[in-house]
Amino acid sequence: MTHGDEGAARTPAATRADPFERFTTVIPAGGVGTRLWPLSRAKAPKFLHDLTGSGTTLIRGTYERMAPLTGAHVMVVTGEDHREAVRRQIPELDVEDLILEPSPKDSAAAIGLAAAILAHRDPDMIMGSFAADQVIAPVDAFQDAVREAAATAATGRIVTIGITPTYPSTGFGYIRRGAQLDVDGAPHAHQVDRFVEKPDEATAQRYVDSGDHLWNAGMFVAPVGLLLHHLRRTEPELHAGLTEIAEAWEAGDGSAEEVMARVWPTLTSTAIDYAVAEPAADAGDVAVVPGDFTWDDVGDFAAIARLNPAEHEDAMTVLGEQARVYSDQSSGVVVSDTRRVVALIGVEDIVVVDTDDALLVTTTDHAQAVKQAVEALREKGDSDVL
């Protein structure tokens, strides 16, 4: 089976049987995380925060999960505003492996650009794309899944790691797995039948009951040539623009900044799922490895409360090095970036986020609605707090 100029054969590179010898971790670090406002903002998005009380930011945690597998072979794609913050979080990162976006685009541009640059360096490269803002445990179970994904990708497939669902979520997309594959080193790999959009509650329950559906966590391990092949088929103009940027990036002649500034604004904003994963699945080129680990994309403050449970049911979760909180017969979560005293009496499931210039008060049940507040503030022109 061939895929044209950028196609990947259905056999591993003969001279490098271990897929990790040609593997690079790619960390897309984008998105503001508007449901975590006012903690997460354009200048300090959620991946730059410690949201688990572990003392480690989310992006650093992502790097440390992959480091035992791929060492220093790591690339980060993020916004220009986050250059210095990312370098502080991952000082091991080489300057040529920090890809800076002039403006926010969707995941296809970010992941596609990383693939194009890596393909320029080595057309046999395998990349693993893992978002900067996810919380995963235990790490060894995650790494086992990545090993299986890498072994499967080396046979010429795009591989996603699907999360075994623990409840009928309507907030996640799903992956329906098909026949089991016969891949050395990947005993749990299956063909992907298709990707499924976020379902209603009854449909989600059917998916969970079936045992054939996994949550789509947006984790992809793929030969860069095969990923670019499908991107070129579905989004030829996006592919061409990313290829031009990648060539300038690797030329080393100082042209990268000019080409990026000229080409990037013209690129289509679309998700990697639509541009690559779904059409590749239709072509039979996508596999899935189940991940039997806990996974959370920390989408709102209810997630923070869930990830940082209080010692007692009727108690408050408190995050912040300098937090000063008094709680009496109250439950919920307080996140404080100030020295201001926060006193809570007789309130349940409350969320309080206290920063120098903005205060949020809601409940865990209404945590998703924070995004609407951010949109309203932007419309009013209060962008100084966003």
C-alpha cells in the first residue's frame, strides 16, 4: 500500500527496528482555557499553571511523562507570547524545537507544522502529539500505551490512544474500535472503525455499555509522512502553506520569520480530527490503543475540584501558595493568587477564584458557564482582564 510522495510503507524502517529511535514528542500548547478564567488568561493559559497541587505545571508534567521514552527529542508548538514561559518550564528544549505561532490557529495547523518540520529532518520520523494541558495517572500505564502506539505506528498507521470511558460523558468525542490488529509489541491495538462526535446522554450510555467505544483524548502517534499525506488530500492549501513554512524554518538562512508572518495568517483553522484523523480512518489508516489510565483535560473548575478532593466531604479544596481561607460548613474549591482573606460560611459546591484584578464566584454545577462570562467581557471591551 502506498500513499504517494509522503506515504509510509506498511513496514518499519529497516535500519531502525525500535520505533523510539525515530520518535519525537510534539506538545501542542495552545488554547486559553476560558472556562478557567480568571486563573487562565491569554498571557498565562492553563498549561502554565499547577492545577493539581503537585508543584508541577501541566506542560512540565506532559514533558516529564514522555521524557523516559523519547529523551530530549521534544518539540513544542505554542504562541509567541509564551516563548519565555515555555523555555522556563522546559529548559531542556532546543531553540529550533520551540515553534512559535504568530496567532492562534486550530490543531491541524499546529500539529501539521510540527509534522512538516520533522519530515524535512527525517521522512521516516514518527511523531507523538500530546496536549500540554492534560492530567494523566498512573504514568507507567500511559507509557505502556504509548509504546503500543509507537509499535503500531511503525507499521504505517496513524494511531490514537483512546481512553476507556468510566461514565457516559456527553462532553467528549468517541472512537469506535473495529477488528483487533496483529502487531508485535501492541497486543491491544485495534483498527478504528470510525470517530463519533459528542453524543447525547442516551447515546453515550449505549457507547459505554457496548464496550467498543473509547473517549477521544486527541492523542496521536503517527509516521509524519502518512499524516502529511492525509493532510494534503483533505486540506491541500493548508498543507502547502505549512510545507513552505517548514522549509524556511529548516533552511537556517533567516527567512523563517518573514515566511511565517506572510503565510501563517492565510492558513485554514481546522481541527486535526477533521483534517486528518477522520478521513484517514475512512481510508483504513487509523488504529487505536486503549489507555487504561485516568485522564482529565481540566476543562473547568469542577475538574479542579475533582482532581484536588478535600479531605472530608464537607470541606473546601484550597489551591494557592499564599491562600488565606476560612471555611465553615462549606464545600467546593478556592483558588487564590492573592493574600486576601476569603471567608466562606454555609455554602456548598462553591467555586471562588481570587486574583489581583478579577474575582469569580460560581458553583461547580455552573463551572462550564464561565466561558460565557469571558465572551461577555470581551464584547464589553474588558479585554484587560482576559
